[in-house]
Amino acid sequence: MTYEERLSTYTQYVHEFLDKLLSEKDCQGQEQIIKAMRYSALAGGKRLRPALVMEFYRLSGGNPKDVLPFAVALEMIHTYSLIHDDLPCMDNDDFRRGKPTNHKVYGEAMAVLAGDALLTEAFALATRPENLEKFTAEQIVKATNCLAKNAGVFGMIGGQVIDIESEHKKISYDELVLLQKYKTGALIESAVQMGCILGGADENKLKAAKEYAYSLGLAFQIQDDILDIEGDAEIFGKPIGSDIEKEKSTFPSQIGLDNCKEKVKQLTQNAISAVKNGFEESEFLIWLADKLSVRNN
Ligand code: GRG
């Protein structure tokens, strides 16, 4: 199997799982909210975070499909964050993943609820009793706790709070790195950690996985900022120039585009070294880091 095929297999697994989980067949009167959840959850997306959960679990000797309830739970939390981030009270964006944003189609109230529901159902999925057939209670508690903490106040939400509080202010480069470590990095870190926890990886592997995630996450965010300047809106799935329009502190505004491109290269190399040192069969993760460093969507 080529690396591209492995990634599309992971993507396919996630899509099929979500399609079944958010089935319109058995809505029991909740057609509208299920439709709104499906709209964003099945709108495409790179599925980077669930792919990382599955790959780190595979490297620990497991069958990637077994870990789908956790990988999909993470993707549901990621999707909720995008729906809420696009709301008029936050970034007020009209396009996401190449489609009108959730509130543009279902209205603000339903979009808030669709986000809330994806968040809540994510935890129902990670803790559903049948997960005990494949994992110990300790693994499930640790993996779910890791997910909750990284999505919470000292993770993604905390990053968004710092982001909002920094609007129209000049923040330092280190403050920007910290903001992105929480806002973008925390969920990426939770992906690799969950894969390792559920696969029973040892401390050295966990440390290497976290180093990989940190560098990958930061490179990912810098590349996102670059694409907001140089990207193609059709491919990127959302308008270009929104960071400048909203006067956001971004990496290009701090250190310039050329330095950003250099940073993406350096961080990608750091990620590659970390995973090479920690894992014997790291080729897919190396390929993924390289691929993300030149992504255009
Ligand atoms: C509003 C609860 C709440 C949280 C906001 C994560 C976040 C915090 C907002 C999302 C918007 C944003 C620009 C986040 C930075 C991380 C990022 C680049 C997200 C986009 O992730 P991709 O590129 O998206 O993996 P796809 O669509 O491919 O899944």
C-alpha cells in the first residue's frame, strides 16, 4: 500500500464511521440537528487528526480500525470547533471546507447546537461500553481524559481565548507560539497521545510522538497563515486574506513570509527527526509531515 493509499484508507474509514453514526435513517424526530451535524462532519476535510490516532496506534501493533471511536471523537471535536469559530460572534466566516458555513445554511441557533452536539456525542462515542471489548478501562479513561484536557481551557479553548483577547493588539512572537500551541497544537498532540495510550506505547515512544506533534502542529499553523496570504481560495476552501482583514496576529505579520517558509521547513525536519528516533516504522509519518509542509488546502 502506498502512503497516499494509506491516508485515503484512513479518510475513508472516518467518513464511513461518521456516515453511520450520524445516520439520517433513525433520527427519532431529530432530523434537523442530525442534518446540521452531518453537513459539517461529512463536508470533506483532511482528516489529519484521526489519521494520526490510527497511525500511532498501528505503530504500537494494533489494527487502525479498532481505534475509530476515538479517532472519530477527535474529528467531531475538531469539526465543532470549526462550526463555532465561523459563527458571527467569533470569526464570522461564510465559507469552510469549500462550502457555505454551517450557520449560513442552518441558522445561528442550529449551528451552535450542531457544534455542541458534536462535542457531547464525541465523549459518548469515546466512552461507549463496547469500547471495553478492545481496550482496558484504564486506557479508555486515559485516552478520553487526554482528549478532554486538550480540547479544554488549557488546550484548544484556552488558545481561542488568548486569540480573542489578542485582537487588535500587538503580541510578541513567543505569545503567538503559545497561542498556537494551544489553539492548533493541543488537538494534534491529543491525536498522537491517544494512539500511543490505546496502543500501550512506552514512555520513550510517547515522548517522541509528542515532539513530532508539537513541531508538526506549529508547522501546520504557519503553513495555514501562509495560505491565508498566498493560497487559492478554491483549493483552500475559504477566502484568502481574512487574517489581514481581521487584523490578526499571524506568523507572517510577525516574521515575514520568507522566514515563515523557512520555519515550516525547519519544524518539519524537527518532526521527522523526533519520529525517526522514536519509531522504527516511521516512513508514513515522515511522508505525512513532508506532505503537510507543502500543502495548499
Ligand atoms: C470556537 C470552540 C472554538 C474553538 C476555536 C480550533 C479553533 C479554536 C478554531 C478553528 C479555526 C482555526 C483557523 C484553527 C486553527 C487550526 C486550523 C488550521 C484548523 C483547520 O484545520 P484543518 O486544516 O481543517 O485540519 P480540515 O477542514 O482539513 O479538517
